[in-house]
Amino acid sequence: MWTAVLAVAAAISGMGVPSAGADETTAKRLSKGMSDYLAAQQAFSLDYDSNLEIVTTKKQKIGLASSGTLTLKRPDKVRATRTGGFADVELVFDGKTVTLIGKNANLYAQVDAPGDIDHLEKYHRPVPAADLLMSDPDTQLMPLVVDAKDLGSGVIRGIECDHLAFRTKEVDWQIWIAQGDHPYPCRYVITSTNVAGAPQYTIDVRNWKVGTEVASASFSPDIPSGAKKLNPSQIPDFDEVPAIFTAKGGR
């Protein structure tokens, strides 16, 4: 069965994208509508599933799956968790300090980082779909775009979405935006076109909530009893690529 499916996919990949519905102006308008909607939300929360593809030195493509949660309160508070096969980690930002907790390793680190959520980008901390969390996502996404397409509708977990595709010189990215009054991102896919094997990062958003729907959350870090304090770079596997899959790890 998979041989037949892949054969069809290979045949389709050799075709051009139909011009009908592939309108650049519409794609950018829909993306801007999502950006404005996200920026207007003073509080939102979500659950997510992510898959990060890596290509090994033997040219085998492998996907690393994780799930997590995120709660954001503008202008300066974030709590994000990620659980995968190699790590159980949490990031908490209270407007003054970034706290990184490696729950499975009983380790933590803290960095003074006074400012708003946009300021977090300076510290390159691994917050899921960080581009979409900024005060103006459109300014993060659009400046480097050289091609934009509206590909019509797609359905993610039963939710009808506008499917958009964009290209830059270094990456392709696609986004599926829920249709209707709440145009939140249901799926976000980034493809590294300049890397052999074109690995992708995919994040699926579910359980989207805004405003009063968002459960009350504490943005004070809950550091486990007996946890050892380290420098941020010393916490193992806090990034989504575990150490065993790095060049030093030999995979």
C-alpha cells in the first residue's frame, strides 16, 4: 500500500502548483489576519504536538516527537512545557527571569531577562513556534518571503483551515489557519531547503483557548526539591535535538 501511495506522491511532486487559488495577495492577507488576531490576544493557552526531523550522517531521516503545553499572558509572561523521549522540560518567564527546568534530570538554570516576550528572542530559548508568539508575528514571518501561495482549504483534526505556503531563500514554510472568527494556527511546518534531505519541523496546535477561557496560571517557577542549579548551557537535552543526535553524539 505504501509503495502505491509514495508512487502517487512522487508523480504529484513533479507537477506545478495550480495557479487557481495560489494567489500571493490572498495568502499574505490571510497570514496578516492571523497575525493581528494573535497579537490582539492578551492571554492564550494551547497544547501542542511537535515533530522535528533530523538527517543522520548515514542519510537516514528520523523524526523526534514531543508534546507540550504553553500559556502566555501579554506582555511579559510565558510558561511552556515539552515532554519527549529524551527530556521532560519546562520554561517559565515572569518578565524578569527566565527559568529552565530539566525535570527528568532534576536540574535548573536561571537567567536575568527583564523585558517583554519579544525580548526572549535575544536569549534563543526553545519556545515552541516562537515566531507566532511575538507582539507582531507578521513582522517576524514576512520580511524574507519571496513567494506566497494560497492553496485553498485543508482540514486539521476536523477544523477547516486556510492552507498557505511561503518561501524564503533558506526555508519553506506552510501554515494552516483556522477559518472563522478565531484564525489561530492549527499547523505550522518549516522545511530547511538548504539542508540535505530537507528536514522539517512540524507543530500541531490543539485545545486553543483565549481570554477568560484560559485557566489561571502561575508564572512563578516550581523548582523541584533538591534540584541542582547549573548554567543554561549545561542542562542536557533542553533543546529539541537530544545530545546523542548531535555531531558530538555520533548519530
